[in-house]
Amino acid sequence: GAVVSQHPSWVICKSGTSVKIECRSLDFQATTMFWYRQFPKQSLMLMATSNEGSKATYEQGVEKDKFLINHASLTLSTLTVTSAHPEDSSFYICSARGGWVRGTNEQFFGPGTRLTVL
Amino acid sequence: DAKTTQPTSMDCAEGRAANLPCNHSTISGNEYVYWYRQIHSQGPQYIIHGLKNNETNEMASLIITEDRKSSTLILPHATLRDTAVYYCIVRASSNTGKLIFGQGTTLQVKP
């Protein structure tokens, strides 16, 4: 149990286009989902926290109009990178938390999505 | 959330125990110590967490000092597949608590 998937696993797009990344909790209901970004040789940086049915809470310095987050159901959250530019190229990782799964209410992470903007 | 301090890197021989230290001297009473690891180009994997008692599961043991200002993650018999970045994170127990990642310790298990 406690499986989180992401789709796609990697994506290459042209500068100026928008890219949508999906995060799904496969075997539990995620009341809270988190989005992180990771640049090469750096640690994970929390971008935003989203609760099902509510607007996402963004960390300081993260542009909410550029990184659109939707958490419309208890098993799906999406991150849309709008008007992507090369500096948005990164590894995007989601995590999910909800209730008690495997005896813990911890966050479980997806495998990540590698975004490359040309 | 309290800040943690970990060594940048460590080596361990395959089959031996890997002991990864973490300092969290400003931890407060309602904060737990969590350990995650990230194998290259994958999402982080939950290992273990604890409040004040030592904890053990199928992956590792967590030893927390009595004053809770530091802890040690122990991988009893390290394998090559345990090579990863290990993150020690302190987080409040509330449902709104966030996992904030530091730089972690890069553990290299060598044959």
C-alpha cells in the first residue's frame, strides 16, 4: 500500500508552452498533497501544499500564477507549469498524506517527473 | 520546524552497519524526528520516525538521545542498494506539519 504515482515520468517541451503533471495516490485517499522541486545536486524544495477541495498554499517565492495546482479529488492533484522557460527545467516530485496508512500518517512520495524546457 | 545538521557524506563497507548522525538541538517537545532517503533520480522513501523512544522497523533503527538533541539512524547490514542521500527532518506532529528537506548525508556503500 501507500503508492503514489506521477505522470509523465519525463517531459520535454518548447519554451512558452504549458505542461501538466499528474500525481495520484493509488491505494489511499490523500487529504493533503505536496509539490516539491529539485534542481541537480540540490535538495528538495517545497513549492506548495494542497488540501482536497481547497486552494493551494504556496511557499514564499513560488509564483502561484506560474505553478497552478489543482487538488480536485482525494486521489489526484495536478501541477501545471504555465509558459515554461528553460529555468523551469527541474525534477518535480509530489507527495501525499491522508489518514493512517500502514500504521502511519506519513507522506509518501511519487517517483518524480523530469521536466526539460528547450 | 527545527533545523537539523548532518554530515555531508559518509562511506560504509558492504555488510557493515551504517550509522548516520543528526543534530537537532533546537527541537521542541511536539516535534518528531523523521528519516527519508532518496536514491538517485527517484522520489524520497520513508524510513522511520520517532518522538523520544528508540524505534526499529524492517529497514532501520532510530536511536534518539535522552535530551532529544540528536539522533542516529542505523542500517544494520548495509548493501550497495542502500547508497543514497539520507535526510533527517524534524516536523511538528500536527496534520499541517510540512517536511522541509535539508542537504542530507550522501551515504556511499562500498563493496
